[in-house]
Amino acid sequence: QISDSGYNDNLLDQEKAAQVDLDKTLKLEEEFWREKARVKWLADGDRNTAYFHKIAKIRHVTKNISVLRHGDDLLTDPDAIENHVVSYYNSIFNTDNNCLDNGLVDKVIPNMLNEAMNDMLTKLPSLEEVKDVVFGMNSNGAPGPDGYGAYFFQNYWNIVGHDV
């Protein structure tokens, strides 16, 4: 509905609630199967049993889309499902204006940094900051990817410091 009618707070709230319900249900189901598998594991160990074959089949089947609703129609043919999915995503990603700024990102992702904090985090460190870090390192630690350890940089800082 969001893709058809655009951004809507009510739809966003409904989607969040549905996602929470789905997560709870999936966790309950996962716990049920984990407990059932644990009981069977204790009884059967690592034997090649029909139960484990059945679990493998279930996993294989649940990874496939066997039915897809397209409007009022149900698609069951794998080729028809594939063609519909490909054409759907092609229609979304091949449009000229596929990025609408409707403010949804700002509502969903919290704004945790102001401009000053962002500038501070993205600026290059000063030579003094780099020197403080190098001299704060354990001189007997493992060498870096260049093969030189902190001991080298600490002892030859007056020569290599401006290149670090």
C-alpha cells in the first residue's frame, strides 16, 4: 500500500506492528523446533534418521516460492513467478525517478549527530593526535600490515612522523 499511495504514518505504524508480531511468532516457532530437535538429537545422536531427512526437505521447500499472489490471481508456475518478480523489480529500479524524498528515512532512522559532530568525526586527525596514539601503543605489540611495530615508529618518530 505504501508504494501505491505514498508515505503515511498510519501505514508505517501498521507495518511496524506487523513486523513485531511476525518476529514474535517466528521466535516462538524457532524455539519449538529447537526444543523438538534437541529432544530428537538426544535420542538419535548423529544418526542418519528419517527425521533429519524430513527437516532437510522442509528447509529446502521453505526456501522456494511456490505460490505468489498477483492481484486476484495466484501464480503457481515457477516460470510465471520468476517473470512476475523480475518484471516487478525492473519496474521499480529502472525508472528515472526511483528515489523520492518523502521524509520516510528521516522518520525511520534517528538523527543522532549534529553538523558539528559530523565535521569532527570526518576530519583528518592532526599530527599531534596521531603522535599521541602511536606513543600510547604497546611498543612490544604485533607489527602492523606494513611489517613495522609501534616500537619502530616510537623510536624513529623524528624521521617518519610526518609520513604517518
